[in-house]
Amino acid sequence: MDARVNLILVCDLPIVAWGLREAINAQLCQLALVACVAHPSEVAQWIEADKRYVVLLDLDGGNGIEQIPTLLSGPNVRVLTLSTTEDLEQQDRAVLAGACGAISKRESVEVLFKAILKVHDGEYWVDRAATERILMAVAREKGRDHAEQEKIARLTRKEKQTIAAITLGSDASTMEIADRLNISEHTLRNHLTSIYAKLGVRNRMGLYAYAQKHALID
């Protein structure tokens, strides 16, 4: 049985990808480079359900943190990001997006391999300070979500119907929206004034964006 770590490299910078491939292939006793692809969308074709994988994602090219969720195609796939930046916020965002760690290209190759092995074994490559920052960020996000849910709970049934009518088409006129609701434009404006105040938005476009973000669109 092959006990090596199945590694998939995602890097769209040819010279960097070549260097990483050479470094990985020099560790054949521990690492098995399954594939080297340029885009996260290419990873799924290399995944076998009965095997575990570490995906090494280079963030210095055109691939970003927002693509991490697309790499997590199953419970046996774990992501480790790699970049030149030492921006702690970016590293934290990568972990919050689903990565099991973030490593700087300023680290040694030995440290990179150690991180890959640790992530493969189900652990996280984050230090204590990063763990504390991430936990605080999660707590803040939960607090914000709770605060927004309290705002939404203050909406009346008529106000929720108004939001639903508006989200059917952001370019509809006030008269068209009033007709959908079978109310006058004056009444619609009153509803909107109340909705804006309760949700903390300024206009219909802001309301439309808010409705999308907080799943108020049916």
C-alpha cells in the first residue's frame, strides 16, 4: 500500500509551478504529486473518493481565496495555501474560507513539507496567535449575523412582501412595484421608509443587495 501523501498543486505561474514540482518530486518517499493544474476547477477530475488529498493552492497568481470552497469536493480533501505575502488578514481569511493552513513562500522547503504532512494528518498549520484571531473573527461574524437577524425580525408581514416584490426586478418602477402589491405609490414609499430605517439601508439598490446577502429573496 502506498503510504505517501497524495498532493495536487494548483498554480498558474509556470516558473513557480516548475520549481514546486521539482521540490515535491525530490520527496518521492513521502509525497506523490498526483497533478499540477492551473485552475481550481481542474482539481475535481483527479480526485478519487477512497483516497485522501492535500491541495496546495498558490495565491500569488490569478487564483484567490474565494476559490477555496470549490476545492473542498469531499471530506478527504484538505487545502493548504501558499503565497509570498505575510499579510495575517489574508492568511486568516484563507482558513475561514476552508483551508487547513497558510504558509509563506519565505519559509524553507522543509517547513513546507512539514506543513503538508501535518495537514494531511488532519491537523491545522496555524500558530496560536492565528487561532485566537480566527476564533475572534468567527465570534464577531456570529454577532453580526445575530444583529442582522434581529433587524429582519422587526419587519412586518407587509414590509416583507414589499421586499419580495422589489427583488422580482431591481429595475422596476415605483408604480410597477405598487401594482404588484396592489397598493398606492404613497403607501409603498411609507413601507420603504420604514424598511430602510429598520435594516440600515439607504435606497432600493441597497435593499436589493441586503436581501441577496441575507437570503430574503425567495
